[in-house]
Amino acid sequence: MSTTAAPREVSSPPPVPKVPAGGRTIRQRLNAFDMKVSPYLFISPFFILFLLVGLFPLAYTAYVSVHEWGLISGRQEYVGFDNYLNVLGQTNFAKATRNTFSIFLISSIPQVIAAIAIAAVLDQNIRARTFWRMGVLLPYVVAPVAVALIFSRLFADQSGMVNELLGLVGIDPIRWHAEVLPSHFAIATMVNFRWTGYNTLIFLAAMQAIPRDVYEAAIIDGAGRLRTFFSVTVPMLRPTLIFVIITATIGGLQIFDEPRMYDQLGQGGSDRQWLTLTMYLYELGWGPQKSFGQASAVAWILFLIIVVIGLVNFMITRRVATTGGKS
């Protein structure tokens, strides 16, 4: 008995979508559009926020700086660069610039050096590493106003603990609130107390990202710890070092809380011996004069100073790190 197999049904191929005259379907065009636009949409919140709280205030401050701006009266008169010339000719501006750079140099340079040294120690195999790493960040948690109040008492002219300790070793009391350089040193000590631990953790994270086989190769070549630190660690920290130096520059030139709270009056001393540019800006904008135009001019001068100093720091740091890597 023979059986005949039933014929199989041959499935027809799926219909081919009609390609328009342009060569691509609508879905393909949407996908291509999505691939091009999506990255910009993902990063757009940052640029929108920067436009609102960064670029717009900067441009608006430049506009105010060339006007005689009355906050209460609403008077707006274009004066060109008169505000800049008036500010540059004032004695308090010269004092504020001198004090700002002095405090910045006394605080930022030791701060970066100490942060790298402490990070190098914490990067070693020591006991209770987590405890010490958390401990260096504790000063950063303290409010800057509280730090300023405490250190202003420690550096008091008559009854301060620092003068008491100096007296134990035969050093005469120092007038921390009356003399220029001692007041700058006291304020720089506050800044270093708060920010050294923060920068230490940044350097420590960068050090831990360095491959360990690089250190092993240096040890095999006969390099000691000091040689390895300057020839391996420091050159490989170049991006982090540039970042920390630039941020320290910006923060050091914009210092306000510590000198403002260093005494009860908050005017930068009787002879303005620790008046900074930000304090001077605040005094022009909200003091008896209330000259928003001149305050905006000081803000733009400070901005240009920070940009120039930041670029100089960037070039010097990159050259030092590169030279250290070739040595």
C-alpha cells in the first residue's frame, strides 16, 4: 500500500518595505536622528544649568560693571570703564589684592605639598588605614564659620593658646590681629586645616589607580622609595595635580569666610591688613556706598586674575610633572 505525501506549504518571504525615494525608511531615519541627538540630550542638563547659574550671571555682571547701578533708585547710566578705573585707583583695592595673594601663597603651596605627603603615607600598608583616611576628612566637615571662630581665639593677641605655647619656648607674644604677615599666616592656617584632608583623599584615590606593576618594575630596577615617589608617583599624578592646583587657586583667591570671621567687626582689620578681594567686593556692593557697578568691576577683575593664575599654574605643573617623568 503506497501513501502519497501531502505537499508542503512554502511560506512566502516577508514583504519588503517600500523604500522611499530618499533611500531610507522612516524608521531608519528616526533611528539615525536618535543616534545623533540622544548624546546631546543626555548632556544638555549640565549645559542648561551652567547657562543659568554660570554663564548668564557672568555676562550680566559684565553688563553691570560698565554702568552706574543704583539698587534702590533703579538708576542705570552707562559709564564705560570708569568703574574699573575708580576701583584700580583706590587704596583698599591695592591692599585687598596684596592680602589675597599673600594668603593664597601661604595657604595653597603648603596645602598641596602636605596633601601629597599625607596621601603617600596613607597609600602604604599601615594599620587602621580606613580610620586614618576618614580622619583626614573630618576638618572639612566642620563649618568654616566655626573654624574661623575657634582659630581666631587660638591666635588671640593677648590670651591665645598659640602665644602661650610660644612663650614656653621663650618666644615673645605675636600680634596675630595687628600685624600683616602674622594675620595672613593665621588665616592660611584655617584654610589649610579645612582643605588639606579633602585634597589628600583626591591624591590618595589617584595614587591607588596607579598600576602596582609599575612600582614593582621600579623596585626591580633598584629605585628606592623616594626615587619611586618622584619618578613614578608624581608624574602619574599629573592630571590630578593640575586639577587640585587649579581648584586650590580658585578657592584661595576667592577666600571670604575665614578673614571675614577672623575678628568681630569683619572689616579686614583696623588697617585692612587682611582685607581680601571678595571682602572688598562685598563691601562695595552692600556697604554704605552700595555701588553695584564697582562691585561688579571688582568681580570681573578677580575673574581675570583667576584665569591668568590658573593658566600659569597649569603650564608650570604640566612642565614640572613631565620633567619629573623624564628624570
